[in-house]
Amino acid sequence: MSVDDEKALLAGIPTGLLIGGEWRDAAGGKRFDVLDPSTGDVLASVADASPEDGIAALDAAVAAQDEWAATAPRKRSEILRGAWQIMQDRKDDLALLMTLEMGKPLAEAAGEVVYGSEFFRWFAEEAVRITGRYGVNPEGSGRTIVSQHPVGPCYFITPWNFPLAMATRKIGPALAAGCTVVVKPAELTPLTTLLTASILEEAGLPAGVLNVVPTTSAGALTEPVLKDPRLRKLSFTGSTPVGKRLLAQAAENVLRTSMELGGNAPFLVFDDADLDAAVTGAMLAKFRNVGEACTAANRFIVHEAVADEFAERLTAEVEAVKVGRGTEEGVQVGPLINAAAVSKADDLVRDAVDRGAEVRLGGGPVDGPGTFYAPTVLDRVSAGSDILRTEIFGPVVSIVRFQDEAEAVRLANDTEYGLVSYVFTQDLARGQRMIERLQTGMMGLNVGVISNASAPFGGVKQSGVGREGGFEGIHEYLSTKYTMTPSPFA
Ligand code: ADP
């Protein structure tokens, strides 16, 4: 990829707010810079929405709601399917844009285009399959009709780590269900959402159905939107502390909410595991997306009998990883998103080492330019280390050892989070016991990546509420109405 390719792509990305079908400047004219985390260079200057712009975007979504809900499901479906097709045609542009603004290696960004665009195709297929039921009450005196209706105008807050997929898995089901939307993308990576919005426009999405308001004032813009009685739904993906605050704000108007919050994924390797599969799975579960994923394996919980071999083999794989700018050939680990992310990873590593962890590899930031952290393997991490309680969001493996299954389950569940767990075992009954005992919304059984548009993604405990993707995903945007009628034979 040449510098000219990058410039040509960036020159074609819209940088305004999208409100009511118009690309406009922010009220007050403020703009902010989007940076390349691998160089610190400015990629683009984007309109910085004010709270007033947030309400204008909601006005547009409210104005478009009735007509969009009344639009034939087939038509809604075809717009989504059309957008999916344009994304396939422009897959290289989308991938490069994500690598530039977020830092992930180009090959992974290309993978995210496949995964993220699939939410449009999947929900295009779901849009025409929204059904209800007709029943006879037990007394025989009445008939019950159950029907599904769009929830109404939605507000989405998305994170920076998967700039495409985190937007499409909310926008896809909402549009399929007949809801209109205001999206506030992460201020660190707004460009992919802006390009996605222009792709939906090109696919024929009517004005006002999707509105986009990048801002550096997330809290100030969000508060009046959530207070507005016309809003019906909040969907948020991000950190648990921000999610809790938003849930409290959403309580005021009793909004429907979907919350995809933090994780602290355990990665269990039993003594009967296929170690080849476990090491391959570990590399994916830990180093995909530079470790910046809520699904990233955070705690490797390994049976004492195989721990040395697992740690040695994993360390050898990690040592071979190429670190660099995501656009360079063969790079597997890019920069972290910013300097704060590097300090956070480093603080966690230092705390673990101070408490006795053994550093098998890495263990510190990489000198600039860019915000890189060296791929790191820590072994024999002590109970009580912060790294076992906190989402690392970086390329750091931390290994703890266990003696028996009961201890493994206790360690795995010893967290307030419950997003995903990974289990490596060749014993079928043990695998089934883990499905029943591990307190997570998702599990990778002998596999290191679980995300798929056809599957219900989501957590239990403080990892969130609601599910994105799968048959379940569209129901987050539908409300159930039940109607009683008398028996026609009375
Ligand atoms: P991270 O630490 O991964 O950046 P955050 O939860 O801080 O996670 O950010 C996720 C999203 O939440 C981003 O779009 C960010 O702008 C937004 N956000 C952060 N704070 C607030 C807030 N007080 N109100 C609304 N949105 C917020």
C-alpha cells in the first residue's frame, strides 16, 4: 500500500456530520483530528458535533421513523443487502481505512470487513422473517395475537477497537427491524463509520434513517439525547464503568438497552488438551486485534501437568510475531490505540512482576514513533495481581496454573465479568461440564475465535445485557405486542 493510495482513500472519506441526509459542519464549526496510532500523523479533520447537533440528529431520526417502519421489509432488506455488496466491492478501502485509524494489521482489517459487513447480509435476511403468532386461549373464549413492532428511534455509542463490526452489528438489525438511528462513533476512529454511512446512502437508505455525529464531547452530547422522551433505545459497546453510567441515565426514561461491556476471558487448558490446537487458539484469542478486544483471552489458566510445555510453545510462537505498522507486509501486531493504552498495559505488567510473575518474553513498551507494546508472556502470575482482574487490552499473555477441574472453574469464574471463556479439552464430558459451569455468555470450545454474525454475541454478569447477531439480534430492536380478541364463534 503506497502513501498515495492512503492519501487518495482519505480524500474520499466524508468528514462532516450526517444529519437528515445532509453532510454538514458542526454547529459552531468545531473540528477534531483523527490520528494514525502507528505514526501519530493526522489522517483527517472531522466535524466535532455539539449537544445541539446530537438533538438535531435525533430530530431527523424521529422524523424518519414512521416512514421507515412502514417501508416494506423486502425494501429494507434490499438496501442492507446492497450495502453489503458495496462493502465487498470496496473491501480494500474499508480495510485500509481501519488499519490507518485503528492500527490493526491489514490482513485482520480485511477479516473485519468480511465479519462486519456480514451483519448487513445476515440482517437483510432477517428483515423479511419477522413473525408473530395466533393462539386460542385455554378457555377457548379468546384469540391471542402476538406481533412484533420496531422499538423506535435508537441511539448507538460504539468503541474504537472494531470500527466497522461494532457499528454494523447495531445498525444492521436496527434498520432491518424498521428503527431509525443516531450513531456516535468513537472519537478515535470515526472515519470507518462515516464511510459506512455513505455506503448505506449509496445503497438507497432514505434521509434521516441513519444519522452520524462524531464528537469529542461524548458525555455532553449523550446526556440530552438520553433525556429526550422521543428516544426509545440505547445500545452501547464499551467499558463497564461508562456502561453503568449510561444504564443509570437510561433508567430515567426506562429506555430499552443493549450493553456490550468489558470482559476478562479465561482461557482454560486441561491436561487432556490437544496442545497444538491450544497454542493456535491462544495466539488468536490473545493477539487478534493487538489484544484490543473484549473477547481477548485475559487469563490463561493451565493445568500444572502441561503448563511448562504450553508456556514454552506459546512463547516461541509469540517471539516470532512481527510487530509494526499495520500496512506493512507480514505484520501481526500493530500499535496500541494511544499512549494511555501503553501505560495501562505496562502498569499491569509491572504490578504482576512485582508480585512475582516470571517474564518469559517482552515486558515493556517499544520505543517510538507510534504507541507499540512488546508482545509479552508472563508465567506463574500470582493471585491478587491486577492483571487477573483488569481487561489488559494489549498483547500480554498471563499464565496461572491449576491442579484440578474444580480449581480451574473457581479461578475462571472469579471475576465480575462474564463475556466469553475458552476451553481446550479432548474430553467430551468435561467440555459439556464447562458449558454448564462457566459463567459466561459465550464459549470457544477448542477454538480461539468465537465472533460470527450468525451467533448471539453477549455476556452475563457485568459484561452486559442483550445479544448482537444471530436470530436473537433483531429482537433487541423489536417490541412485542399482544392483542386479545374474542372467539369468532362466541
Ligand atoms: P474505551 O476505554 O474502550 O475507549 P469507553 O467506554 O471509554 O471505552 O468508550 C467507548 C465509547 O463510549 C466511545 O464511543 C466513547 O466516546 C463513549 N463514551 C465515553 N464516555 C462516555 C460518556 N460519559 N457518555 C457517553 N459516551 C461515552
